[in-house]
Amino acid sequence: MRPANFVLSEETPISIGHGIIGNLSTSAEPVDILSYGVHFRIPRNYIETILHNARDRTVDFKLVTLFPDFAGVQNGAEPGKLTKENRIWRWPYSPSLVKIYTDGGELGKKYNRDYFKFVFDAEANEPDHPWQYGLLKSTKSAAARNEDVYFQRPTATNDGFVLFCDRNNADVRGCRARIRVSDVLILQYQFHRELVPYWQEINQKIRYLVQSFVWK
């Protein structure tokens, strides 16, 4: 059920096959999106993709922004017409590009419930492995076989943090982390390994940005 104040935008997908796909816009007009029970009102210039998810009967989206300002698209980036001016909005051309996308639904809820736990459990009886930037490098978690896994242990006031970075894909060199928006909705965000020194700033600003999109 949509909340009473939900306004259906013309650009909000309402059926399978209807949506916004890879067509970045400089328009700052808000688009209303009801995704996994959360009502977002997102400026169009942040939206790369919106698709109806038939499995979960909801809407998935992918957003793009740039570090360090976390603004929306300023220059057009028409698909198939990659220019020097707009290449900053294409992965992996720009090391400052950050992508944010949904990872929700019942499957997502089950998978993400203990997203950090398997890393923390694997490292529970291990000494801290010094790395850099306030993060420890995991040596025991299963994911470390295919990715570099960095983490910060939870405290009484902090849930901890886990960062997964591609090890072998030189073209992407991506790192991924997640934030919880609700019990069902998880947002994953992705950035280049070059930005790992700024992970704390990125995590904080992504949380603030996402919350600014939630319609109260």
C-alpha cells in the first residue's frame, strides 16, 4: 500500500518493462519511488536506472553521484555517446564515481541479516591485522579467497563496517559496502579502490544523502 502522501510521478515504473534505464538526466525534478516499503523522492539527475522487480513486486533503482561533493549529474551523459565531458559518469572511467543501488526484498533480508557477522565471527579469535585507514584486513573470512575484505570491529555504539574490494578485476577495481535503510531494504554502494582512504567520509555522506531522499 502506498502512503497517503505518495504522488505517482510519470517516471515512476508501474509495470514490468517500464522504467528508466541508463539515461542520465540533468533535470533536478523529483521522482517518487516506492521501493520495499520506503517512499523515496529522488532528484532525476541522480537516477541511472529504475526497474520493476516482478519477483518482489516492488521497484529497484541505481543512483550515481561523485565524490567528494555527492551531487547529481551536471553534464548530460547520453547512452552510446560517451564524450570526454561526460565520461565521469561511466564506470570504470571515473575514479570519483559512486554508485548506490537497492539490495532488498525477502531474499535480500535473509541474506543481509548477518552481512557483517560472518566476517566478525571468522575473525573473532584472531588478532587484529593492521592495515590502513582505520580498517583491518581479514585473513579468515571465506570471501577473502576472491576479494580483499577490510573491516572495523563493532563496538557498543557502532555496528562495525565491512568493505569488499575486487582483487583480480583490474578494469573495475571496485569496493562495496552496505547500509541498512529498513528491516527489508539494504542499499549497497560501490566506489573505486582509489577512494578507500576516504571510506569513512563516503559512508557518512552516503547515509546522509540516502536519508535526504526518504520522503517523510
